Amino acid sequence: MAAAESEASYIDYEAFASPDFHAPSFANTLVLSTNDANDTSIDLSTPLSRVLFDVQEVDTHIDSLTTSSALPLIKHTSTRAKASTHVLDTLESQVQGLQQAYTRLHQDVVERYEQAEQVRLAADRLANTLRLARAVARCLQLGRTLEGNMVDTDKPREGYRSLAPAARTVLSLRQTLGPDDVAEARLLARVNAITALRTELLEPSERSLLAKSQQSVREFSMSTLTGSSRGAASVFAQHDDTRARTLAALHTLYLLSPVSLPPKSSTVRAATFNPTVLVTALQSYLQTSLTASATALARALATLPTLDRTLLDISARCQNIVALESLLSTAKPPVHPLLPAAPDSTPPAPLEPPPTFLGPLLAALDTSSLPSYFWRSLASSLAPRVQEIIARGGVSARTLKTNKDKVKDAVRECVHRGSQLPSSTGSKRVIGNWEREAAVMEGSILGSLGR
């Protein structure tokens, strides 16, 4: 025990074991303790011997400790090894159990999930294929229906009855070809039969329906002022047929007018549907009547012997417009499949159909009456033509000035005669008061003649 204490006191084990031990500092201290700082030469043999001695002593101390504690160290090491082996054996069994559980889980869950995913994918593709096949079948069925309708529209006598059904078929086919599902619409567009159906049947049929309906509107005529002297029964039958053809054309143009619904998030209150195709066809009819009347009347004013016949033709055109207004004011629009709901629905639909066909046309022309629009528009286009006749001078201008009273009376009679419903409608009364329109027409002609 005494030897151990002397060794412990001789070698500073705590200094060597300290985490702050610094070998260069220790060597510097050892050299300074064995040499004089003022000497010009340094003796390193003494500090080196000291270090070697310390190393030998530490080695001897380690050997003695190892020899005296060999059995406890071996026993401790053996115990640790046995414990490690036991833990390893236990862990290996647990790991093996986990591996077996994972294998079973993989078989019961992962493999079944992969199989189920394949089944789900196949079912999803089958469902998409079925929906596509149904859509194609629906399109082809509608295509056959449209073909039959178009054949019926070509019949000379009863073809007009198939115009509106054909237009409804066109709308149904449009809806089927443009579903809300973008993916389905994209798939439909890739089907060759659908592409051929669209380009070879749908679009030509729609153009044909529009052309036939517009032609029926252009040919609308119910006035008997310039007609031949036929029996009343024949005239009434012909005008009933004209009315039926025009109504069918109006329904077709109304159905084929594009519908632009506001977005669902819009807070705009319900608006009235504007059938632009129908309104455009009616405006074209009015414009054609105005152009023909203005040209004919300007020519007749230059050659007065033809004035009476020309004014009779103009009265007939205006009577047709009066009859058209009467027809439009009583004709109810058909149910449009693209408009979402009826006008009395709750909440109100974002786009409501007009009560009659007349409202959208009057709104487009910014007028309250079609005959008034006709006379006033005719007067505005006639004034420059009369001024041109007077400016040219000659016999035509002198004759026109000489007979201005006769012209005035003839124009007034023309306005009042043209403001009547055609006799074939069963009414000869004047619709409204047309004195202002007569005065406007007189002023457009006589205003340039002077007194």
C-alpha cells in the first residue's frame, strides 16, 4: 500500500488524465524545471530520462493492475459475452417473427391491394369505355333521326313541319357531342364516326335548316293588294299555309339561336334570352322591304305615271309587315332545351325566354311598332333621293312640283292603306293612328319641293 501511495504521489496521474492536458506545455515545463533559463545551451537528456522513466513506471503499473485483476476482467468479459449472445438470440427470434409477419402482411395486403388496384383500373377503363360507347350510340341514333328529319324537310308541301323537330334534334346532338365532362368530350372528338357525323351531317343540316327558315321568312307575304283575283277560300288556305310555314321557320330560328348562359357564380338577376338568329332574319326581311320600297318610290317620283302602282306595292309590303307584327305578337316561343328552367321557377333561371317573338325584334330596332319603323325609316331614306331629283331638274322635277298635291294625297292614302291588316286575316281596321307617319312621309317628299 505504501509503495502504491509513493508511486501515486510521484506520477501525477490526474494531470495526465485531465482533458486539459497539453503535451507541448508539459514538455516545456519539464525542460524549464531541469535547465537554467539563462544558459545558452539546453540539456534535453535529463527531461527525456524523466519522461522515459515515467512511461516505464506507468507501463509497470498497468501490468501489475492487469495481473492482479485478470480473473475479474475475464469473468466480467465472459458475462458480457453471454448476455450479448442471449440478447442476440432473442432479437433473432423477434426479427424472424417480424419477417414472417411482414411476409404474411405482404401477401394479405400488398399483393391483394395490387390486384385490387389492377381490377379498379380495369373497371374504371371499362366504365369510361361504356360511357363513350353509350355516347357514340346516342350520337349515331340522333344522327339517324336527323337524317330522317332532313329528308322530311325536303318534301314540297309538308316539309316545313319537320323544321322544328330537326332543329331540336340538332340541339340534342350538340349537347351529346359537347358533354360537361371535358375528358369525355375529348374522347368523343377522337372517334372517326363522330367526326364524320359532325362534319358530314350535323353542320350541313344546321346550315340547311337555317337557309330554309330564312327563306320562309323572306318569302312571307299575306297582302292581297297586288295579288290575282282568286277565290276567298283559296286565298285563306294559302295564307294559312304561309302562316304555318312562317311559324315553323320562326321556331326553327329561335331554337338554333346560340344560348350563352352566365357563369354559375354570377350574381346578375335573370335576363331575357335574345334569339339573335331569329332577330337577324327578321331585320333582314324588314331591310329588304325598306330598300325595295325606297328604290321603287324614288324611281316612281321621277316618272309619275308609275306612282300609283308603286305606292300600291309599298302598301302591300307594309301590310305584310303589319301581318308579321300580328303574327309575332301572338306566337309563343317553343320550349328551348338549352334554357335551364321555366320563367316561373324558384329561384328564377339565369336566362328566361321572351313572352313572344315580337319583344326581341322591337328591342333590337329600338321601336314600339314595326309599321311605324317601316314608314319612318322609309321617309328618312327617301328625302335625299327627292332632293337628288330636284337637283337634277328637267321634266321629272317640274312634273313632281306641279303634281305635289296629288302626290301628297297618294302618299297619305298609301300609308293608311298599308297600315291595315291584310283582308285575308278577316280584319280591315286600321291598327293605331298613323297620322304622324303619314305626315313624316309627306314631309320627306314635299319638304324638298318647296311651295
